[in-house]
Amino acid sequence: MDEGSAPEKLGHGLEYAEEVGNYYDWLADTFALYLRKASSAPGSRNRIIEHGAGTGALSALLLDRQVGRMVLTEPDAALVELLRPKFAGRPEAEIVHGTLEQYLEHMGAGSADAVVSCNVLEHVMDDEACLGAMWKLLRPGGTLALYVPARPELYGESDRMVGHQRRYRRRDLRAKLERARFETTMLTYRNLLGALGWLAFGRLVTNPAVGQGSVWDHDNIAFPLSRLVEDRFPPVYGSNLLCIAEKSS
């Protein structure tokens, strides 16, 4: 593929999901400890639900880190057809065509040890109802690993292009989690450099477009630098929020 050319149109902002390995490695490293703990705790169901698996880029890395059995829910039929052959040789992965709410209706409350939701909640019209469904799906003591775009003032054309309904302030996300009866154990901003870039492309550029070259530059240059610093000193501002929350037992 030539630099700047568009890959197959997947929608949901997933066209370059396979091009951001450093980003997904960090997410997998960050979430894996919490997910392994949840799936191996006394009374565990050995079941981790991914909310909107997309292309499975994060799913594969989490399975590589032996977090436990994963159920990859995905409402988009085209993405489900992409996921099935990709995970055909992995018995610890189950592909489910449907929403997290439909899975809850089928399996019942308390049937999962953890829910992973990465860059999905912002696409959901009623995010509070979705958080409530996550809470019901978890067993007592279960874990929610959540990653969402942050700061409403960064919302611009780039967000609209990928179907974002909102960006989150930290205090607002915490309040929504509390109303869903979660106990938040970690909620921090990440990716300060990304916030500056998103402001430039999403708010200041009339027709923002992301090419393969710019994605590669961010993932291989800007993001590793951000990770090196922010793993030690979480920023007070950033383009995303990283959250770990629990359903109290």
C-alpha cells in the first residue's frame, strides 16, 4: 500500500487498526494484569468479554498474554466475518455476533469476570445504559477495563468522521461509573501529545485526513515517547482516559 492511500473501508475508525502495534501493545500490557487477576480469582467464570472487538487487534494481544478465555462480541457483521478466520485456531477465543447487551440477555447476569471496552463506549448513544449492562454482566468482584477519548473541547471533524458521540471529562466519566454502581480504582488521562495532534487535525484542519504515513509516525515515534514518560508520570491532560473499575462483591 502506498503511503497516504486508504485501506479497505471498515468504518468505526478501524482502517488502520493493524498499523498501530505499539499502541495496542501498551493497552494489552496495561490491561493484562487486571484481566488475569479477574479470571483467576476464586469463583471466577473464566470468561472475559470484549465490548466491540473490531478487527481483533487488541484481542489477539490479550490472548497472547494469557488473560484467560475471551468472548469477542461484535455487532458489525462484516467485522465478525473478519474475526472468525483470524481466531479460528484459538480455542480460548469465542466470536459472538451481537451487542454486549444481547450477550447479557443470552448468558445472564454475573456471567463474566471482566469486560474490556477500548474506544467503543464513545460510539454508543446511551453510554450510561451500556455501563449498566456491563455492571450486570460482571460477577461480584469483576473488573471493567475501559479506554475512551477525552476532553470535549477536542471534539471536531475527526471525531464526527469516525462516529464519536462524545469525548469525556474525567469527572463526568467517574460520575457515570458511580451511577452504574462501579467502584473506580484508576482513572487517569493519557496521551498528551495525541491531544495536541487531535486538536490540530480535528479542529484546525478543514478536511482532516489520516494517511498510513502519519499513523506510522505517531505509533513509532510519538507514542513510544509518550508511553515512556506517562507510565511514570501520568499527565493531567490528554486525548484519552484510562480506567479500571470494579463491581464490588
